[in-house]
Amino acid sequence: MIANILIALVAALHLYFMYLEMVAWDTPAGRKAFNLTPEFATASKVLAANQGLYNGFLAAGLIWGLWLGETGFAVKTFFLICVVVAGLFGAATVSRKILFIQAQPAALALVALFAGW
């Protein structure tokens, strides 16, 4: 049960990331979230939307795994590992903050999933 709650929270985070990147990237809220100048936000809006789409796919995979219930163990595992890897890459290439916002929650959910919590 704890694992499923954590997985749902990770999915919700990625739906929020998708919203920020696909819809709100060049708005004051989006610029504040990613510390962007208006010029950079405008210039990179299409790239951010593409990135947001990938975050939506991660959320969809986690939601699919939750929907499958007990038989979704492998699906949940796969998508949580994808989130952890994406978070590690983002922390190494963009901002260390991504390690705590993206990778850590997914890693905790993965531990809970394997522990049977």
C-alpha cells in the first residue's frame, strides 16, 4: 500500500512537470519554477514541450502499473527505474536539485515496492 501511494505521488509529480513544461513554460510560474529568463523561455518552448511529453509518458506508465494492481509489478519497476535514471541524468547535467525532486521520490517508491510495503 505504501509503495502504491509513493508511486501515485511520483506519477502526480510527473503530470505536474508535464504541465509546467508543455503549458506553463513561458509563463511567470514556469519561468520561476525553472529559473528562466523570458527570452530563454520563449526560445526553448518547443524543446520544453517535447521534454514535458516524456514526463507525461512516465506518469502514464506509472498509472498503468497501478491500474494493473498486483500484476503490474514489472511495469511499476520499469517506469520507476526510468524515472530514477532520468533524475540522475538531470542532476548530473542540469541541476543537482533534480536528484531530490525527481530521482529520490522514485527511488523511495522503488524500495517500498521491492520491500512489499
